[in-house]
Amino acid sequence: MDSKIRKTFKFVVIGGGIAGVTCVEQLSYSLPSDDVALITAGPHIKAVTNYKQVAKVLEEFDVEEQPASVLEEKYSNLTVIHSPVKRLHTQSHLVETEDGHIYGYELLCICSGAIPKLLSHDKPYVLGIRDTDSAQEFQKQLTKAKRIVVIGNGGIALELVYEVEGCQVIWAVKDAAIGNAFFDAGAAKFLTPSLGADKQERVAPCKRSRYTTEAQTFTADRHRQGRGSGHTEPGSALGPDWHRELVLKGAEEASRRVSVEYQCEVEKIFTSEEMLNSQSETHALDTEKWPVYVKLTNGKTFGCDFVVSATGVTPNTEPFLHGNSFTLAEDGGLRVDDHMVTSEPDVYAAGDVCTASWEHSPLWQQMRLWTQARQMGWHAGRCMAARVLSETIELDFCFELFSHITKFFNYKVVLLGKFNAQGLGADYELLLRYTKGQEYVKVVLQTGRMVGAVLIGETDLEETFENLILNQMDLTEYGEDLLNPDVDIEDYFD
Ligand code: FAD
């Protein structure tokens, strides 16, 4: 195999999503005389732009889908290779790509993202949304749809049910409240009325960039590698405002119509033929004929045009496992330590593909989000460079406190620390401030100290609360004044 090696690079990074690109930028910038290769399946890369540090750890940025040449023009030591990796040989430090080439590396970082967990891989009419191509496919199917069933209670489902118009949405969630991955039943109660209201005009223009990818066509070369014409290469995951570029409109005129089915999961998905053959087993709630039927564990069956499976993601490790002995975490991710090192020699990993397996700060947890993909890619790049330079490096400060800024149902949402009292048992107190349609503020306190917060709406509290969580000040004496709207809390703690 050695004779076939095309080139050996000091650093090879796999994946042109936010983790891989950030890692590559960090390496190319800090070690300009070393060769860096980015090997990626998709034609475009994801670049972070307009990065803004909102507070000590809270950050906001835009994401632009760009041609990889933009990166190569910026860093003369960088080569971008467009071909999916099909095998990795960690012992010989070699990577094989689908187009038949072999590359050597001294240090490797895997940033191959995650793939959507599909409810059913063999059923037609079940869609997952991950990248630009799958989002466009969803949009196309939606234009002909009168009713869809959305399964899942994470960020993608939350955004999707709010954005779809002109089509009835049946939303099946396994929990007793919507948005369980992000907030509690109180916040869900605050947000739920938005589902019944018409979509408001956005108060502020969207700051995110628009995605400009064209649907990919595949070269004859790739067909020769045994891939069928319907195959699409795994692209980068979409991120904040993924739906902005897409008109998510169904076949009907009516505006948003969402009905939520709580505490249920999918028992079975039937095609219309299977439905006809199993009339005794189940019956749909209406007489209309649909292409697909979903039977839920609450006993109800809904016919629909198609099903959206938004039930989370699985780390995309498959191409790298054969013949290697990576230690995988329970969620299927490559386990990494606090230097983003996997269990295989000289192999790092970052972003959705990895599972942070160091002893976390008590106020941080991993969630497969845009911000963490950037932070991990950046930290991995720094650790790899430090290794070559024989420098020591500490875990970055951003892993001290979980922080995330997003938008749900057109409200700004800030999540800090143990925002849902994760892992605190019964040993915590909550303070709440709630103004219908305007704001929802929840603070999680443990032994008088703030350990988490949910801020929905324009509360302007994020910086102060981030400070209070980081400095772990005893807040007992302030009591409920902490959330008293008549007290200017910023002055209070200055
Ligand atoms: P990805 O962005 O998935 O990039 C993986 C890269 O690896 C891609 O370039 C791919 O082409 C490449 N690749 C894959 N396999 C191979 C291979 N075998 N060989 C070579 N290259 C390969 N997060 C938020 O914080 N906020 C949000 O609002 C939000 N909304 C989302 C909405 C949707 C619809 C989705 C799908 C995700 C959303 N996320 C959101 C999650 C966020 O997008 C991901 O956490 C983040 O993009 C992960 O980045 P990554 O670099 O690890 O992986």
C-alpha cells in the first residue's frame, strides 16, 4: 500500500463542516510551514463569519457555505481534497478515499459530523433533515403535501413545526411538553401559544448568511466507484436559520395548523397498501386515503403525505471503524479526552462525531450544537499544534460553562449551565419570571448559587447571569429580588 501513497501530510482533517474547518484554520494559521489537508465529502465547506463574543463564554456567529477554494486562497499550506474517506488505517497512518487515493498523515482529526437517526430506513415517505440537499428535498415534498407527521422533540422539530405553513402538521413528542431537550414544561407553556398564532413578522432582520449550495450532481467517476445515481454524499449539517432560504409551504392556503400528540412514540409506519391489508390491526382517524400512515403508541393512527423523522443524530463514525479499535461512547461517538484525542494513536476528533469523555466542569454538558462544533474544532487544532511544538495546553475556558444562544418560535433563547437542572436530582431551587408573550426567565439555584438559566425573549440578562454562574457568588441574601423587574440587576452586582 505504501507505494500507492499520493502524499503524506503533517496534518489531515476529515470533514468540511464547522468543526473540521475551524480545526484546519487553526492549524494552517499556527503552523504555516507545515502541510495541512482537509478531506471532505461535500463540495462546499462551512465557514464561521461575524464571530462575536457576547460575554465570557457566550458567543454568536454566522455560518457561510463557501467553495473550498476560499480556504485554499487564504492558507498557502492547505490542500482541500474532495472525496469521502472510505477507510482509515490508524496503525499505518493512512487514509483511503473513495476516488482511489491514499494519503498519509502524522496527526489526524476526524470531524465527520453525525447522521440523522431515521425511524425507518426501508420505508418510503420518511425524510430526515441534515444538510442542504435533504432540506431541499423536504421543501419539494412539502409543496404537494396537505398533512405531514413530524416525529421528535429536539431543535429541528421545534423549528420545523413553527415554520411550515399551508399544511397540517401532526407533531408527535415522547415527552409531556414540547422542546424537552432545551427547556422545561414552563418554557414550553410560554412558547406553545405561538404555534396557534400566525407567524409574526420578524422584528429584526436575520443576521445569518444565506446558504447558496446548488444541488450536487455526481460525476461519472463516482458512479464507477459503485454509487447509484440517487446517492448523495454526506454534506455538512445545517445550522441556525437553515429554513430561512426555503419557503416551507404546503399544498393548501391555510396558515400554520399544528396539533401536538404528547407522550407517544411511533409504533409502526404503514404504506397505504400495508394499511389496507391490516385494517383489523389499526384504523386511521379519517377516511381520506394517504400515501403513508403512522401508528402512535397512544393508539392513534394518522395518514399523511410523508413523515419527518427528527429524532436526533448518530455520530458518523462508520467509515473509520473497520480494522481499528476506537473506543466508542454509549451514544456511538468517538470518545475523546480533554485534548480531543481518541483512543487510537495520533487520531483526534471534534464536533458531532465525538463524545466528550473527560471529567466535565459541573456546569458544562455536551450537546451536538453548532457552537460546540466550533469550540471543539478550535481546541483540537490548538492541541494538535501544541503537540508538534511540544507545548502544554489546558482545556479551553469555553468548556467551563454550557452556553447557547438560539431562536425558537421567533423568540431569542439563551441557555446557560444546568439550564434544565440536569443531574442536580432534587437538590435545587427555581426562580421564575414570566410575562405572557414577552419573556420567560428561569434561574436554577443550588445552595444559594446560580447554576443555570433559561432566558426567553429580549431579557438582556445573559451577561450578568453568565457572570453570576461563573463566579458562583452566594445569592441567598438577594432572594427573589434577583428576578424583580423593578431592580436593575446589572447595577446591583456592579
Ligand atoms: P457537520 O457540519 O455535519 O460536518 C461534517 C462534515 O464531514 C461534512 O463536510 C461532510 O461532508 C463531511 N463528511 C462526512 N462523512 C465524510 C467522509 N466519510 N469523508 C469525508 N468527509 C466526510 N445547531 C445549533 O447550534 N443551532 C441550531 O439552530 C441548529 N440547527 C440545526 C438544524 C438542522 C436541520 C441540523 C441538521 C442541525 C442543526 N444544528 C444546530 C446542529 C449543528 O448543525 C451541528 O451540531 C454542527 O453542524 C456539527 O458540525 P460538525 O462540523 O461536527 O459536522
